[in-house]
Amino acid sequence: MLSSAGRDWSGLDADFVHIPRGLSHVPGGELHRIGMHFGPPVKADCSIGGKRMRRIQKAGDIDIVPAGIGGSWEDDADCHILRLSLHPSLINQVAEDMGHDAGKIELLPRFQFRDARIEGIGRAVKADLEADIPSDPLFIDLLANALAVRLIETARGHFPTLEKPDNAKLPERKLRVLTEYIETNLDQKLQLANLAKVAGVSVTRLKNLFRNSTGTSVHQYVIHRRIEYARALMSTTTMPASEIALASGFAHQSHMASTMRRLLGQTPGEIVRQAREF
């Protein structure tokens, strides 16, 4: 029904699928898979890696199927499933970023798992698949990284409660280098891995350091800088809106216009008219 195929995503794939009533088999693959149930409850008879469970499958229920393990599901009614596929290399990289031995991280099959963080990530991914205008790939990078962190935490049996906040910030020089890089590459598809490399820190570490240093997430910072750059071009040049959109890193003119309406409360036309009045 919905798919991330053809989108410029890295580390994470997603499909929202309609599963007909009856028995379905999913062979073992190279990717870790997470399935999240949407819609009315169904009676399900599930088998993953030799484990079996009969249950009422409800909205928000999550099955985790590690790479290389197949499974079967028999449902008494049609259902809708969000399938998230995560590359093992991302799990390994994030584990190392977190200071763990990646070789000792073992994901295990799970039935009817409930986790607010994974559910929130899944709903954000589904919303992006449904959107007429997809999010910046940088946003998907952040979701993929957050999903990898949570899977590693659950694999280690770690369910953190309130912990002492990490208030560390990027050194001023590194922050300046990173923000200058963002500014000069607004017209490009910025990837989280590249930004972390520029800052000289791990991807996982960059998220907290950047937020602590700027008060906003990397993704929101980039979006706001693109909007401000586009607004400056509209106010000081006669470039067509379509060219301004591409120069600012938006997918197209409609993407730029909808983002401006959402965050500024103004359309590109209103911004241009306002500039001409002064």
C-alpha cells in the first residue's frame, strides 16, 4: 500500500502492507525486521525461529524478527502491518557509537512486544510514507538511528528510567565548522553520517551534542536554515520560485511553499509582496 522504495533512505526501509486473512510466510533475510499492527484486532497464530504464540493482535503490537530468521503468521481476518527493515550494519555502527561490543549484541525474536519509543518511530515513518511531500532524508536518518538505539537497548535488557541529563555540547570550533558546512550545502541532500563526520563525532553522539549546543535538533536546524535562505532569496532577487526551492534544498516548489506555511505562517507570494512594499 505504501513503500519507501525509490526514496533516498539509508539504513532503513519501510512498507505498509495489507495482509489477507489466512497463512503467510516470511523467509529469513539479510535485514532485521519489525512488524507493527495497525487497525482492528485479529486472532493470530505466529511462529518465529521455532517459537510459537497464539494471541489477539492489537494496534501497536510489535513483532521483532532478526536477520536470518523466518516466520509465519496465520490471521483470522485481514490486517494492516507496518514493516520496518533495518540494516545490520547500522545496528553494529550504533552499538559501537554507544560503546558496546557489536559482536555481543544479539537481537532475539519477540512476539507482541510493546514499546512506546518503537511505536512512536513507527508512526512517524508511516506518516512520512503517507505524506504528499516526503520529509528530508536527514529526518529518516534520525529515525533509523533512534530505532537502532532502542533495539540495542532492548537486546541488552536495558529499559532506562529517568537518568541524569547529558549536557555536553560541541566545542565552539566544531559547531562553527558544522554550521558553516550546512550553510554552504543547503542545496544538497544532507545525510546524518556526513554531518557527524564533519563534526568529528559519532552519529549517535551528534544528536545530543547538537541539540545541547543549539537548542534544536539537527533536522529542525537544517529546515529552518533552508527556509531563511529561501526567504532571503525571495526578498533580494528575482529568481523564480522553482529555482529558489532547489537552491534552498527543497524537493520542489510545493515542498518549499508548504514548509513555509507550516513554520512561518506565510506563503512565498506573501513574502515577495512584503519585500516589495519596503
